Amino acid sequence: MRKMFIALAATSALALGACQSPAADKVEDQAEAQADVIDDQADAMPEGPAKEAMEDKADAVEAAGEEKANAMDDNGEIAPSEVGADPAKK
């Protein structure tokens, strides 16, 4: 399930990639690479709370990279399709 989510996120990032500046793309790519390393470490661990914590850390690193890239391009505005978008704030 996690791999499917990562594939979906990567596909979405590619689709939106043309909308970001090269600097924001670099920030997001670096965060994704770091998250992949952490996720690979988690995959090598036995099932349990420590593995789940590593997977959560990978998710947090990737999300932080996406947020930082978004902030670079749109000063923190959240597009309606992004997680955390609140239609009432328009």
C-alpha cells in the first residue's frame, strides 16, 4: 500500500512538476530521495513499532519537502488539490 502511495505521489509530482520553479523541484526531489533512503531502512527492519516509526519519519520528510517547495513557489498558498486545503478559507 505504501509503495502504491509513493508511486501515486511521484506521478502527481511529475504532473505538477511543470508548475514549480527549478529550485522548488530540487528541494522536493532532495526530500523524496531522503525519504526513499529512510523507507528502504524501514523495509529492512522487522515488523513492529520501530519500523512503523521509520515509515512515519519517511512520510514526514517527504511531506516537509513538498510543503517547503510549495512555499517557495506560492508563498504558502494551498491549492485546492493539496492536503490541508480548506475551501472555506477562500
